[in-house]
Amino acid sequence: MLAVDKENFEAEVLQHQGIVVVDFWSQKCEPCKAIMPEVEELATKYESKAKFCKLDTGGNRRLAISQKVLGLPTIVFYKDGEKVAEFSKEFSMEEVENKLQELI
Amino acid sequence: MGIYDLLIIGGGPAGLAAGIYGARARLKTVILEKGSPGGQAATTEELENYPGFPGGTTGPGLMKAMAEHARDFGADIKKEEVVDINLSGETKVVVTKSGTEYRARALVLASGAHPRSLNIKGEKDFIGKGVSYCATCDADFFEDLDVVVVGSGDAAVEEAIYLTKFASKVSMIVIHDQGILDCNKLSAERAFSNPKIHWIWSSVLEEVKGDGIVEKVAIKNLKTGKLSEIETNGVFFFVGTVPNTGFLQDEVVLDEKGYIITNERMETSAPGVYAVGDARVKYLRQVVTAAADGAVAAVAAERYLAEEEFLKKQVLDFAGVVITVFWSPMNEDSIAAVACLEKVVQELGDNIKLVKIDVSRSEMTNKRYHVTSIPAVLFFVNGEVVARSSGEITASDVKEQIEALNKYTRGLSHC
Ligand SMILES: Cc1cc2nc3c(=O)[nH]c(=O)nc-3n(C[C@H](O)[C@H](O)[C@H](O)COP(=O)(O)OP(=O)(O)OC[C@H]3O[C@@H](n4cnc5c(N)ncnc54)[C@H](O)[C@@H]3O)c2cc1C
């Protein structure tokens, strides 16, 4: 999974044609760390179909807020640079995978 | 995967403590946790009242240590969400969302509680967009921003104080009259002297508003009925909790609010099933009491399992007549009964067996077979009680009984 931050977010996510999945997380967020392996798994499984990124909100707070993310864990789907779906707090990887299949 | 001795549902402080005690007693122990271990305790950064940590410790830090402690003794912690339990068979069956079925001889229900939501307009829509139930998780988003906290209990006031380390202003919306909080005195004093905390008394939150993220809240003053709006970037709710007991269906008895009813040994209405921590009916819901419950339940479960095993091996699985005598080394009459029975059994020979059951160490067995006074003698054939006597036990009575039983068992084998 590609790590994105305030320097490359524009280029890697907003300028990207196709589906981008961004996993917003932080060092302090235990639930985020707990789901990370499952997100990595999805990233491998759908490698050719969607681009997977992770964004550490520590140090990128303004960027997260600009994306209207104010809570963790949050997973946002972008299509051609537009936010098309998101999951926050209580969600399952199953829901995330279903949404992904629907979008690709 | 085999049968576990002890299966614990939930990896908060209650479940982890049960895991530590269970695994240390050499029970084959598994903890099923749907998220990451730690439970609610891992959602509070400042834990000041857990004994042994003057100056306080952190929730996530303490919980990480508890999880490691449980693993060190051999407890297995698995990421699984329990969706159903079935207690009808000899072993208890626990079904998870992934479709796996776990089997265990004893269960500890440690599923805790989750934050109560007020279900006010906008609350659900803005989860992760400014609405939060966890300061530790989300506080740093609000550096130099304004937040609102709803509630006035320990959690609300303590988390509000924590939030002042990040936010520039924390407004507390309190339902009570001016000066009245539901929290402990120390926290109240600290909050009152914190210049970043701003108080909105006699009021309730009516609505959370914004465009994509939280921008303002509507507040109603209960005295005047007046509605007002204040601008804010975040809303934290600490208005109590709701037990996570939905998956239990009707397998154990709950109170009207959904909390599991137990006795002081953490026994639920189902034999071999214990409940601990925030999920049960209790007076004080804290980390220290959750951990204490876990210890009690694991020890109770260990004794239950030992008794079960003894009973099964010595009494229920024996082919022939088993005479059980319920006695106590403190009771003269019962000692006499044991002596008398030992003689009788020697005379009667092979396929009759005497099992002594010390009532002070066999509460489950006493209860199951309704033994309320000693000495008591129960005769078992093929795992079933076929006769019983209590009070004075004489050799001739016992012989007569055995005679009758032998006829009965012989009769059985003929037909
Ligand atoms: C904001 C806040 C601040 C607090 N501050 C303090 C404090 O300063 N001091 C203090 O002593 N106490 C504090 N508490 C209270 C304390 O956290 C709880 O009393 C304690 O965590 C209860 O422990 P528990 O193990 O019973 O339940 P929980 O901590 O709720 O843990 C239950 C666990 O079970 C899991 N679970 C639930 N259902 C299932 C299922 N179906 N399958 C698998 N897993 C499941 C959950 O994911 C969770 O991890 C605070 C609580 C909150 C919310």
C-alpha cells in the first residue's frame, strides 16, 4: 500500500484516473492498526483493479479535515479524484469489499 | 480445533483477567475479541484510578500489558466476532461471524458495553465527521478547534479535561442545574478550575448540523425552552453505555436493560457459563472491578470443570452401581456413614463402587443432585440416580438397597 501525505495526496489520489481506496489511520488509533492487515489483504487481492493508499493523519491533520475526515478509522473511496463512498468507525471489511466490487 | 476448557467472549479488562487466571490454572483458554484487545478501557488515555499506578497510566498502555500477560500464560487471543451461542449440548458451542464454531466446556461472557447514543438528529450522519465517542481515538483532529461534550458523569468530565490538551475550547452541555455534575468530586474540581472548559447548564443537545463535517449544534435550554446554536467542530458523547448482550438471545437470564444477571461468583443462570465486567448487573463499572470479576469467574470455572471431570470419570461413566456418599470431614455422622459404607462395599465386591464426595468442595454436584444435608447416599446406575437415602445410614439398609438394585439391573439386562 502506498503511503500518502500532504505532499503527494493531490497527485496520487485526486489526479488518479480510476478507483483509489484511502485508509486513514494514526499511530494512536488501536482499531486502525487492528484492521490494517485486512486492508493490506484487500490491496493484494484487488491489486490490478484499484489503487490502495494509507494516510497517517498524524502530521496530515489539515489534509484529513479537507477530505472531511474527522474520526478514525475511516476508509474513503475515490473515483477519478471524486469521493464516491466512505466508511467510518464501526464497519466490517466485508462491507468495504462489497463496496469495492460494486465500484470496479 | 478441539474443545477448549475455557472460552472467553470479549477481550476487555474483564475478559483478559479471566484469561490470565484461566491460562495460569492450565486451562486450555481462548479469548474471542471482535476488535483489538482492550475494550472500552483502551479508549481512555488517562487512567488515574487503577491501583498500583500512582500518577496514572494510559488505558491503551495498561490494556496492551494485560493482553500480553494473558498470552504469556498461554491464552490464545483470536480476532472473531461472536454472533450466537448454544448451550443445549454437553459442550457449549460458540458461533462467530466468520462461520467458525468453537466448542468449550465453560464460557465467560465478557462482552462489555458500548457508548449509548442519544439518537438525536445528525448524530449518526456525522460519525467520523466530528461526532465521536472516543477522545483518545479522535482528540488530535481537534487541535486548536472547538468541541462540545455531552454528559456529566465520570467519563464525560474526565474526557473533557483530556480534550482541553488539544482543543482550544471545550463546551460541556449538562442537563442538570448550574454546578451539578454526576462525576466524582476530584474530577469536578479540576474541570471547574480548567479555563478551557465552558459550561452550558440545564441544557440538552437537539441537533448536530454541518455540510459534510460538523459545523454547529443546536442546544435547548430546559428552563426557558429556548433553542440556540453554537459553532463547533466536534461533538463528543459520553452519556452512559449499553451492554453488548444481544447475541446471547435467551440463553442466559438478563435484566430489563439487557445486563446479565449473576451471583457473586459470576455464575449466570446457565451452569458453566459466567459473566464478568460491564456486561453484568453490578454496582461499579470500572477497570479494576472488571478485572476482579474476571479473576473470580476463572477460578469458579476451574472448580466447576474439576468437579465435572471428577463426577464424569468417577460416577457417571462407571459400568455398574456407584454408591456416592456426600460427607464432610467436619461432620461426625457423615464420617461414620463413610466408614460403614466402606465396609459394605468391600463385602459386595467388584462391580460396585464407592465414591466419596466432600460437600465443601462440590457445590455444583450438591446443587445438581439436590443434596442439602449430610450424610446423604445416592445410588447411580448408568449415570442416573436410581435411589437415595439420607440421615442415619445402616449397613443393612444399604445392602437391601443394593440387592434391590442388582435385581433391577439384572432385570434390565434381561429385557
Ligand atoms: C471514555 C471512558 C472512560 C473511562 N474511564 C475509566 C477510568 O478512568 N477508570 C476506570 O476504571 N474505568 C474507566 N472506564 C470504564 C472501563 O473502561 C470499563 O468499566 C471496562 O473497560 C469494562 O471492561 P469489560 O472488559 O467488562 O468490557 P469492555 O471494556 O467493554 O470490553 C468488552 C470487549 O468485548 C468485545 N466484544 C463485544 N461483543 C463481542 C462479540 N460479540 N464478539 C467478540 N467480542 C466482543 C468488545 O470489542 C470489547 O473489546 C471508562 C470508560 C469509558 C467509555
